[in-house]
Amino acid sequence: MRKIIITTFITLDGVMQAPGGPEEDTSGGFEYGGWTVPYFDDFAGKIMGEQMSKPADLLLGRITFEIFASYWPQHESGWPGVNKLTKYVVSKTLTSHEWENTVFIKGNVVEEMKKLKGQDGPDLHVYGSGNLAQTLMKHDLVDEFWLKIFPLTLGKGKRLFAEGTIPAAFTLEESRVSPKGVIFASYKRAGEVKTGSF
């Protein structure tokens, strides 16, 4: 059984849109693209390197896939082995690509994700891919979150935990804080939400 792990950058108010650059995703008039850049340092780079070197296949939405495919094939030194990873892509419009080891998910996305999870193989890492993340959360298919929480609020933009997120409990597996205040926190699924009173 494989795990689905969402690994993403978010702001304190949960925005995940366009962390890497001004032109990455301007939909909805979003004007803060590249909001992670001032906070990156050697500490953050070391943790990202650790996470990116773990055995995994990638599970991506079309927009994130196209961003990755335009950069990583020519910059594998920054992510050793990325070209050899299997890239599973969920898209209604894109059906083929020359980036090696790319597989397009067809048919019922939820059922296909369940099949992927049930197979033997490395865990499935979801980078970015906001719409796909929403679908996975809505159908309780997320096993872990590897969040990079940045010390800023944006007030608008696509959010990781949007409408449709189901109630779910998680436990904190690991946390580290960078000198610039970025919290790197890994959460593992821990059953249902429990309530009580004081």
C-alpha cells in the first residue's frame, strides 16, 4: 500500500498559490507570486533536499506538471533522479508529453487514485496541484501532509484547505523552524476528529 503525501508551501492564512514566481499562477488576479523566495535559505534548502531525495513517484495536476516539465528535465542536478521518477498526471486536456516516465490518469480520478494507492511501489508525493489536492482531501485519500508554513498572510489566493475539506485528525510527526521563521511540519493521518468539553 502506497501513501499519498501532500507536500506544499502555505502562508499562515492557508494560501498555496504561486509560491515560486510572479508568473507561476496569476489566475484570479493573484499578484503575490513568488512569496516564498525572500524566506529561502540554506536551512530550507537542506530540508527540501531531504524530502526530494526520498523514494517517491510524483502525483501532479496539469498546471504543476507543466511548470515542472518546463524546468526539471534540464536541471536534474537540483533534484537528482527526478527524470527517472514516474510522474502521474491528472488532466482533462493534456494526454501526452515527452518528459520520460510520464503517465496520464484517465477515467474516474478518485477510483484511479485508490488503485494507485493499493499498488506496490514508492509513496506518491503531490507538489502544488491545488485542485488535485482538494479532490484527494474530499475523498479522504491523503495520508500525510508535509507543510512548509511561511510567516506571512496574503488575504487572497487559492487555499490548501478550501471548501470540501473533510473533518480529519492528524498527528505531528516532525517539526523544524528555519532562522527566517518557516515551519516545516509533517503530519500523519490519525483517524476521526474527536471532540470534548472543559
